Amino acid sequence: MDVPLLSTRPTPGQRALAERLAGGEEALGAGLARLPASLYTDEGRFTVEQERLFGRLPLLLAPSALLPSPRQATAHDAYGLPLIVSRDGNGRAHVLANVCRHRGTRLIEQDGVVPAARIVCPYHAWTYTPDGSLAALPRPDCFPGLDKKDHALRRFPVRESGGLLWYARSADADFSAVDALAPDMDAFGLSSLHLYRRRTHDVAANWKLIVDAFLESYHVQRLHAATIAPFFADGITAADRIGPHQRAAVGRTDYLAKVNRDDWRQLRKAVTYTYHFFPNAILIVSPDYVNLLTCYPQDVGRTLVEDVMLIPAPPQSEEEERHWQKSWDLLDGGTFAAEDFRAAALCHQGLASGLIGDVTLGTLEHGLADFHAMIEAALEG
Ligand code: FES
Ligand SMILES: [Fe+2]
């Protein structure tokens, strides 16, 4: 299957990482670093993160491809609030409380994407448009003086850019760091990809242990020896930042051989780009498809991780279906669930025992140290 090329060139940042890869092994940090084990296991710490990170920052909700058409909606509960993500008749995205303004009933009950030209409350049939406005209610004569304009669904700040949908709990959230990602996402054509599969994993680990597993390539040749390791060169990694987000490039095995770095198609085949969207999501760009992992902390030792796979277009034949299914199985089940998430859960077990006071990071694991420093800065800010 050929690489989908919706943009003809990398961004200057993507190109710069590829240049650095060409230099071979790169130590990302100068020396050892240590992190206290309690960062991952302390209940009080978890509560503070919920308030100051998840309560304030823009958070990834879904790829745009989850709602491919106008007048669609889906319930979204994983951040601990009952939300609706919808598109109005013009295709504009909205994030609404999934809570009726009459007496509080949950509006969209089911999982999955539903048609939403109207959102009708199951209790007394108050009816909302997909932008959250109250359109109609039965027996309006029984509500003398009620102004429909004052009874719209509660709306949350939303941003759609670069093929990603974000929201924030707090009304004054700053989305500028989200907008800064758009050129890189556009270089992958993210906004025109098709959602192929979606699965939520229930992982017995602190959310940061799951993110950590995608911020270093040190484990790839070890943990992934039976799955993806043969595709990658050990330690051939480069990383930088886009605001609080991390961008990394990992060289495929044949990287140093014969890649024309001026040819984006060749570069996409030779380099796997990964992004950490601060604080809790990971984008992995394989040569011909994309996985988006979003971590939803449930408690200090439990995280729901949604894996979404995006492909260039819906499969047109059984052969194409088999091709994508094979990629899905390799990454979602074989690599993420059986290896990365399992390692995170084992790590949580060990740290929760209290038998070691800190963890040690080598020079190839500097991405973790950066991530945890960003968290400290955000908690203080
Ligand atoms: S609670 Fe929704 S219409 Fe009554
Ligand atoms: Fe991994």
C-alpha cells in the first residue's frame, strides 16, 4: 500500500529531525535523571493533576474523523464528565454537557456515533439542535415565561485544527499550543483520513506510565523483540518540542541506507514520527497509517486508553481489508496491549509496592524527564 501523501513536503521541524537522524545514534540527555516513584502512585498527587492539568488544559477528545459528517454526535464520558461531541449542519464541532436543561436527564445514552439533526431527551422530549440550542419542548404553555435561549445545553470551549478535536473544561483555556500542532498534522493529511478501528483498553497503571512508554525508544529492541523491533534501528532517535508537546522521529532499519530526505514519500517510509500531545495523548505515524492513543485517567492506578487507527480511505476490497486488519492486529493487540500497556501495568505493580523510592532514566530516556518537567511547570502555572 502506498504512502498517502496529502501534503507534498514535511514541515521544517519534521525535516530537521530527519537530518539529525542521519547523524546516527543520538544521546538525548546529558546524564542520568531520577524521578520519585510516588509521582505514579500517590493519591494526593493524582488529585492535584486532575484539578490543575485535566481541569485547565486543552485535552484531546477525538480525531476529526470520528464525526465525518454534519449533524452527528457521540457521547464522551472518559474524562469523568458526561459530554456530547457534535457537529452542527455546517459541520462545526461543539462540546456540550450530556445533561438535559429540564431536569438533568442524560440525553445520548448509547456508545458510538449517532445521527443528531435533533437531540431529544428520553424523559419529556425537550429537543436540542446539535449546537446545543433548545429548539422545542412539548406543552410550552406549561412553562410560562420560559425563554428557550436561556436553556441551551451547557457548552464547553472547543477547538478543531489539524484533524484533531480538543476541548477544555475551563472557560479561559488557552488553545494556542494546540494550534501550533496544525502544520505538522496537515503534513500528514490527518484531517482527511478515515477512521478504521477504535478500541478502549482498560489498563491497571497510572496514566503517566503509559505516556512514558511512548517517550523513549530504548525499549523497542527489547520489549518489542517479537513484534515491531525488526523495523527499527536501535537508538536512532531525535526529538524536540512544539510548545509543551513533544515531537520525535525514530529511524527505520533502512534509514541510513538510501533515503532522499527531500522526498517526503521516502522520508515517511524511513522514519516513524511520534507526537506526545501534552498531557495525555500520543500520535504514531506509521508509513501508511496513523494510531492515536488517548489516556483517560480513572484513578491513580487505572487508565482507559483509547486506540484509534486512521487510514487513507475506507477499504475497497477484501485484500485492502486484510492489509489494514493485519496492521491493526500488529499494533493494537500485539504491540500496545500485549507489550506497552502490559509493561506499564507491571511497572505500576512494582512501584506501588513501595520497594524502590525512585526510577532511573538513561540518556535515551530523556523524553520522560522532559515530560515530567512539563507537568511540574503546568502544576505550578
Ligand atoms: S429531563 Fe429532559 S425533558 Fe425532562
Ligand atoms: Fe513501545
